[in-house]
Amino acid sequence: MLTTSNRGAIQPFLAMDVMAQANKLEAGGQDVVHMEVGQPGAPAPALVREAAAQALRDGRIGYTDAMGLAPLRERIARYYSDHHGLEVSPSRIAVTTGSSAGFNLAFLALFEAGDRVILPTPGYPAYRNILGALGLSVVEIETHAQDRWCLTPEAIRAAHAREPVKGVLIASPANPSGTIMEPEALKAVIETCEELGIWFISDEIYHGLEYGKKAECALRYSPNAVIINSFSKYYCMTGWRIGWMVLPEKALRSVECLGQSLYISAPMLSQVAAISAFDARDELEAIKAGYAKNRDFLMAELPKIGLGNFMPMDGAFYVYTNVSNLTNDSMDFARRSLAEAKVAITPGADFDVERGGQYVRLSFAGTFEAMEQAIKQLGHWLK
């Protein structure tokens, strides 16, 4: 009798399930306001699209080195100098098929099956799912308001004392909340990991999307930090599936060999186009200003319809709000929001197994008109 692998028996990515259902409703002729997925409403910058079009006109699109095109790696290295004042050798940069491939490569290169990896909750569900599929043990640690919903050195030490931990993964700005770690808090966590011999992985895919606070790069505090970033969010290139890693020297060859066999290389067309993304800052900042306008609008209007108990929205483009005044079943709440209000939102169960029933996430990466429509429809539904 044929059976499927236990490693494939992971939890669904609920945001994607919600999007699939919303798309079905739209295919049937219904209008839906999309606030379920973290996808910019704007297209890739004009410079990026022009570079891709020129590459297609030039002819052959083929494989590249597994670590990526040299001009792109050099341009990424320059980004760290320009925006963070950090000198990073292009040789330490690996171009990946989106940040998702970066997580796969990092987990395989750094950890053995069975190793324990700490994730703060609430957090991005794909971390948990990928780690589980790779045979790693996930240690989820609840975060709290008094710590600005961020992981603390004390929590890491306590988990490591119970049973040794091999890795810690943190996103700042965070998904689902958008909360940014204060530089001192990030530094303290990284120093704790260094002291205990624990790999620190920094998810920085929402860097650039900040409103008042600055998200610090983990490389400032340790050359051993593994950085994962992407062109998907700030650069509006989700479907291009292009990201990058910054790696310590000791992990370079392992990631290269894994990349050769798992992916061969990131898509050449996307790599060529991504080089131009760094020169599209004016256009990208205008898009970001639109997010800021959406954020300000939601911060003012959500409390009026009973959805005002949200975590600090320092960056990214999400609202993670407590709905326990309305329900303790975020799955049912999200289902009814889509079916009855025609607004697609993500249940907090995606991000927090224990407390997620009391939360939902709303993305404000769409148009201002979509935000206005969402408030109108949700407000009418929640009366």
C-alpha cells in the first residue's frame, strides 16, 4: 500500500488557503477586498520591468552560478554599505529563489535533523512548517507586550537550559505584527546566541518598510549572523521569486553545494532585473508613502469598528489585531469575513498555535481605495 511521507504532513499556510478561496469567489464574479497576503499592490518598478524586457530582447536566459550573478551580488553588497554603513564582501552573498529558498538552504546548511530551533510567536508559519518538514524540532516561545512582543535573552537562556538549542530565527520588522526590535534588544539577543554557541538567523525581508523606527541589520552585531532578505516586499517583486542571503565564511560552500542540487540557480531573468531595483528608490519610496497613508487610515478607523487592539505597527504592511472582544475562533471569523463581508483576512491561527484564535492579520499593502472599502464592508458586517 502506497503512503505519503510524514514530513509532508505539515499544517497548511492559511493565508494562502484564504487567498485561494477569495480567488474562487472573484472567478465567480464577486468583488473581494484582499487583505490576506503580504503582497504589494503595486507592480515591480519601471526600471526593473525595463531591464527584464531588455534581457528578453537580448536573447538566451539560462543558468547562472549557483550563488548568483556577480553584478547582482556586488550591487547587494553596495546596498549594505549605502544603507547600513556595513562592509560586506560580495563573496558572502548568495542569490536565492526567493527568501523561501534562503530558509531551506540555511536550515539544511546549519542544522542536523532533530536540532532545536527557537521561533518567537506570533510568527511567520512557513518557518515552523519548513523546519518540521526537514526533521527539525521547533521551540516556540511566546512573546509579550511588556517586551514589545519581541524575544528576550532570558527566554533563550531558559529554553537552552532545558535542552540545548542550535538556532534562533527572528524577523524585524515582524510578520504578522510589523513590530521592530529596538537596536539594544536585537543586540542583546544576538550576543546571547554568540555566548551560547547558537546560530542566529535574521529575516530582514521587510527592511525598507519602516514608519518612524529604523530596522537594524543583524550584521552590525555579529559577522556570524545569517541574513535572509528578498526583493518581494519593499521592491514589489513577489512573483519574480528572487532573494538573497549574507553568510559567514564557514557556511558558504555548504550553501553553494546545496543550491547547486536543489535549485541550480535563481532565475536569471529575475536576477538581471533585480540589479535595477536598487536604482528605483524614488518610485519605491512613493509606494511606501502609500502604505504609510493606509497605515494611518487603519490606525484611526479600525478602533471605530471594534478592531483597534493591535500590536505596534512599526514596519512591514500588516495589522495584527486582537479580536477576542468579538470571537475566540479566528478561523471562523476569517471565514465569515470573506463569505459575508467580502473582505479576505488571515486568521491568527496561522501565526500562533496557542493564542492565534484571538487574533487576525490584515495587510495594508493594497490601494487606499481598497482600505476604505474594507473598513466600510467590515464596519457594516460587524454592526
